[in-house]
Amino acid sequence: MPLSAGSRLGPYEIVALIGAGGMGEVYRARDTRLGRDVAIKVSKEQFSERFEREARAVAALNHPNICHLYDVGPNYLVMELVEGEALKGPLPLDVALQYAGQIADALDAAHDKGIVHRDLKPGNILITRDGAVKVLDFGLAKTGAGPAQGSESPTFTIGATEAGMILGTAAYMSPEQARGKPVDKRADIWAFGTVLYEMLTGEQLFRGETVSDTLAAVLKEEPQWERIPARVQPLLRRCLEKDPKTRLRDIGDAAALLDIPTPAPSQPSAKQAGVRYGIALGAAALFAIAFGLVSIAHFREKASAMPDPVRFQIALPDKVNLTATGSFSLSPDGKHLAFSAVGPDGHPGVWIHDLDSAAARRLPDADTGPLAPPFFWSPDSRYVVFSGAGVKLRRADIASGAAESLCDLPSPPIGGSWNRDGVMIFGNNRGGLWKVPATGGTPTPLTVLDRSRNERSHELPTFLPDGRHFLYLRSSGTSGNTGIYIGSLDAKPEQQSSKLIVTTNVGAAYVPAWGTRPAHLFFLREGRLMAQPFDDRRMEVTGEPVPVAERVGTIFNTGYFSVSARGVLVFRTGSGDLSQLAWIDRQAATGPALTEPGSYIGLAVAPDGMRAAAVRSDLANAGVQDLWLVDFTRRTNTRFTFGPGRSGDPRWSPDGKQIAFSASHGAAGDLYVKLADGSKEEQLLVKSAQDKLPTSWSRDGRFLLYSAFEPNTKSDIWVLPLDGNRKPFPFLRTPAIERDAVFSPDGRWIAYSSDETGRNEVFVRAFSPDASEGAAASGGKWMVSRDGGRYPWWRPDGKELLYARGGQMVMSVEVASNPVFQAGEPTVAFKNLPGTVVPDYSPDGKRALVAVPVQSDAKAQQFNVLLNWESLLKKR
């Protein structure tokens, strides 16, 4: 019996009947506790199977285009109320595609939860007064169904798992549904196609005088393709494949393929029939997400076309610290956050925080280095791409955690992008962009540095919607040349466009158009994150930039922000992770801070143990780093290099009077030396097209070891004689990655790391001062480390080797070298080291100099999330 106005269901007072159907009625009601109007669906039966299933399905979903469930009573569901009208065609193409994009987005969210709608049809889709789509009635189940006419498109009923029975609405059923076979999400994709066809033509796709005739049309008839615009046909043909095996498999692909225009949608006609139940638009129910220590469930009701912004933070899991770069990236669908962090075991790796989960999880097969560069994602958000051990490009399936290598790299990639044609492009902090098939292969150059512009690097590319053009950062040593430029897959590397889009020294993020929101470009200016409209056709920014976040951090040329295609923004504050240098002993006792807070990313202790050279990022100028000298006795910090560009990798001479270092004043990193007292300008040691960095100075001062990076052999070990003709020669040059080379105190041995076994391990080889090219490393070798290792260090008496394992542990190995080299078993020397900067050691090896994160800057170790950032643009 229908309820009358004034009747009560628990705390809900009935206001009016909205509609009625075979399974019950829908009422407008008043929640007397909260003073808000709601929609109540009352079942004719006490908690029928259908209502139980619908309650479970709807409660598990939380999406702005899906009906939100407030409460469940003995035989009723309480839902959000919206004044909306049932979807009806024909509609202008632009409007139809806008609606279709929102429907696909809603289904994608449901499918991601393992929920299949099974009864998608225009009657279950509402359009609000503001042109937003709301999908209703998830959880189709059991009701009674008698004879009905096909034109009425009745909902058929029975147990959802009973074989041979029909479930759904006749005109919108997939062929497998019509045959009574089991269905999955592809049934929703079929229904999506029929709904889109109806939006475009204004007519139901499959019709008949009876239900049987309608089902026969579903099974046998083909759409009138000539009635569908050409640019929509490929999508509809994929959705309406009668064989589910050849049908579009993921509705997320359909959403991304929709060419959604930017103009505002036309207002629905006042003649359209109204149906009032479902969910309130935008600010009526803001996004609910649980992240780390923060849980938000925010519901508001007001007459506003744009929901208010929502801000909250994501904390890292306990005993998990971000790596030195603090890299992170949102998936295109905005559902997953990938970040690089060091876990409790001391090993750096890739972590995933799902937006609908309260905790992060580590991908078990996705190890990275402590300087893991930024990630990028597959277009369908299934895979995250990262730089793995051995400087290899790898991708990981975020669902299973399985990872695979795609290719060797010329150097660690700095950002990248993956288009829907299966092409990956990625940056290089010492050269141009590269491209490689998403299935793997050999990378080929995509851009080359323009020497006439004094360019240093091409980094952080991002594809535009056509999948052929891309935006990328071109970094130059000449003022005014650094910024975001347009590139093309169809242009030769040396013929890329020189069209400057935005002047900035940090990479930008492109956000495609969505609904009525135009495409935007996000970029940093003096720590402020700006959003500016971007014209995809003219490939240029329009309008004025608007700030959406303050104090956004940077490291190198990378901004600490990421924006998904669907409009979720995540950022971190601070410029780099602030830290202070301090000693820590082998009993884990930490001494007082020795420096002021700064963004320390490298350090080297002087031979006397009283000073150190530290590498610091410039907080005011992203991409710039210099050397500073720290005097432990006087507690002073003095700047040692002054740019331009990047200086790093300091190595002290044995007498402590000079410091060798690398500097990128032009395109490549070259070797320089400078008196430690600063009394003279730096002097060039080695200049070449390859990047180079010093690693060790022999005790007699005759030789300097350095690493050089080449495309074919990757990282090699070279020796620079510091007297005579000073002609460098290779010590070790193989297809493997050899680096971190250091002389033994007596100069007879070189310890280094190599990935020849498949992961980085520490080895020792003999060195002869009289060795010539090709014979420098001709003797035997010994593997010192176990279970991985890098950055070896000799104790001055030559009887102990230390090396780093993972990000927060240092191992010790007793060694002997007379007459032959011998090594003992590794034991733990230091563990749970704070921070992520590679440590250096006191002369006796009993203390490690580390960069301790500043506790007051703990906010730099959390992620800030901003939802509905578009509303900030409207307020300007």
C-alpha cells in the first residue's frame, strides 16, 4: 500500500510519491535528523534479494556520477535526492558525447570494484539541471515478471546466477543476456552502446511488438550505421559486437576514446519527462576517500553548479620514507597513486596507494634505486612504468604486482608518457628524448639537444590527445630558453618544433578536457602551481594562469605535483626534502646537527674527517644545485660553487687541498677541480659529449677514477692520469653497468659495483698503475657483497670494505690483500639510517655522515590532495 504524505519510516517523513514500479515505490522524504530531503525506495517485500544486492553494490561505490546510498531500512533504501530528468535523445553530438563520457566514467568506477550494472538504460540515467549525469539502480536482482510488450522494455527477473534465464531490460540486453548466459562487464559495454545510439538518433536501437521480437532483434539485427556520425562509429562498432570476445573489453577505453568538446552542454528540454530520485549534483555529496590517517566523508547540499574544493592529506605508512627524489604520479583515471619509497627492510621500491583504500602497498617485483626518477602510466591505468635496477625501463601490473623489463636505457629516464598507439617516450637529464614500443625493444632518439641554444636536457614529456604531439621541458643554460615546448612523433630528432608554450624551469602536466572543463596546462612559477587553459587544436595556452596551490616543492627539474585526466590533484610542499647533516655511530646513536636545514642530495667527508663537501639543491631555483663546504669544528657552511647549472659528486684529493666534481655548464656533465680553500677558479679536467662524474682519487694523487655514460655500454669506469699526458683510458667497459669505483688505500685494487649478475653487487679487481688501455682490468675479480650492494668504501688501513645495501643499511666486510685479495662474509655495520642520501664515513669507519630529515618539515613527507580544483578557477 502506497505511503501518504506525513507517514514515517524511522526518522524519515514522507513528503510525496515520485514514482512506482513493479518492485515498489520511490518517495521524496525529509530526514528529520539532518534537515535534508532524500529519496526513499520502498520494496514490496521485506528486504528482497534485489534490494540486498543493490544495497551492497551501491554502498561499495563512491563516484560523482553514481547514486550514493545514505541508509538502509527493513524494506527501504535511503538515497540522495536530485531534481533530474531521464536521459532522452536525440541530442546534439557534443552534448551526447559529454553525457556518454560521464556514463562511461561511472561504469568504469563500478567495474573497478567488480560490480556489473546489468540493467543500464535511459530510464536509469538522470540528467541534472546542470547537465551532470547520474547513473542509478546498480544491483539488478529478483522480481516477478509477467507478459509484457517489448516497447515497454520490462526488467526481467530471476536469480542472477541461474543458468538459462534472462536478466535485464529487453531492448538494452546484450546478446549473451538475451540467451540467458552468464554475463560480465561486457554486457554493460553493450548497453552503453545502445544508450549512446539512442542519444544520437532519438530512437531505441532494438524494437519489436513483443518481448520475443525485441530479443530477436538484439540477436540478429544490425544498427543503421549511416545514422551515426563517422567519428563515433568506431567506438559504437566496438561496443556493439554481438560476440563478447571481440567486443570492447574495458569501458575505460571507451571513455578515453570519446572526443568530448569543451563548450557547455545544452540545457535539457523542459518537455523531457522527469524522474526524481538518485543523487544530488556536485557539492551535495563530495568525493569520499580514505587515505593513510585521514578519512573524509563530506556531504553538503546547496544550489551550486560547481562543488567546493576538498583538501586533505595522505600520510606514508609506518617506517616507510620517500626516496631521495620523492617521485610520485597519479594514474590517468585518478584512482591510484604510485610513489617511490624505502620500506622497513631498507630497500627502495614502487608503492601504490589506491584511492579507495586506507593503506599503501608495495609492488613486490618493482625495486628501484634510491634516486628513482618520476613514473608514468599506461593509458588504461593498469601499468606503472619506472626505472628499475640496472638502468632498465620496466613496467609493473599494479593488480598482480608482476613486473617485466622493457629495454635497457642510455641513462635513467626523467618522466615519460605512453600513448594509445603503444608508443612510449621518456626524458633524459643529460640528453634528448627517446621513444620505444610499449611492448619493449631498442630505444631510438626522438629529440636532440640544440647546442646553439646551450640546451642541457629534454625531460618530462606528456602526450597530447592526438597521440602524435607531446609537450616536454627543454632545459638550457641560457636564460629565456628553458620552458615547455611542442614536439611530434612525426618530426625528425633534429627538426623538432621550437615553439615555446610556457616559460618555466620545471616540467608541466597536461590535463585533457573533461565534460565542460577545457584542457589545462599545470606548471610552477616561484613555488605556485598555476593552471592555464590549453587549446588542443592550436596547441597553445589561452586565457590567464590561475594559482591552485602554494609552496609546491621541486627537485631538479621536476615539480612535486601530479594531476589525473579526471581532475584529481596531488602535490607535496617544500623544495626537496629538508635535512641536516649529522654523525651516526654503529650503535645507531645520532649526534647533533652539523648544518643548517637544506635540501642535501649528496656528501663527501674530507680525509681529515673535519670537513665535508655537500651537494645542495637551490630552493629558489629548480634544477640548480651547488657544492657547499661544511666545517664541523667551526660549524660553518660556505658555498663552494656558483653555477650556472648543476654541480655535484665531490671527491677530495688525498691531501684535502682540492675537490674534483662534475658540473653541467653546457649539455653534458664534465669533470672539474678546484682548490678547497676557494682561492682560485675551477679548472676543467675532462670535457666530452658523455656525462661523467668522479668517484675516487688515488692516495698518491696520480689517478682519478670516474664514471662515463655512453648509449652502447651504459656506465663505464675510466681512469684519468693527473700527470704526464693526462689522457683518460677505460678501466672497465662492458655491456653491464659499472660504477661507484674507488681505489684501495695502497692503490692496488679497485672496488666497484656492477649489475652483471642481474642486480647491483660490489666487486674488486686489481689495478696496475702501468696498465694500458685494454689491459687495465685484465686480472681476476672477486664479488664482495651478498644480496645486492653499491657505493663501496675502503677503510684507510685497507682491512675493511663498507658498502650500501638498499636505502638504509650499510654492510661491512673484512678484507685482506697481500699477496692476493680475500674477503670475509658481510655483516651489518649500520642499519636504519635516516634519510635517503648515500652516507660517507669518518676516517676510522666508526661513524657515518648522514642527512637527517628535519622533523619540523614532516609535511614534506606527506601528499596533499585537492579535489574539485576547477572551482578555484571560477572564483577568479
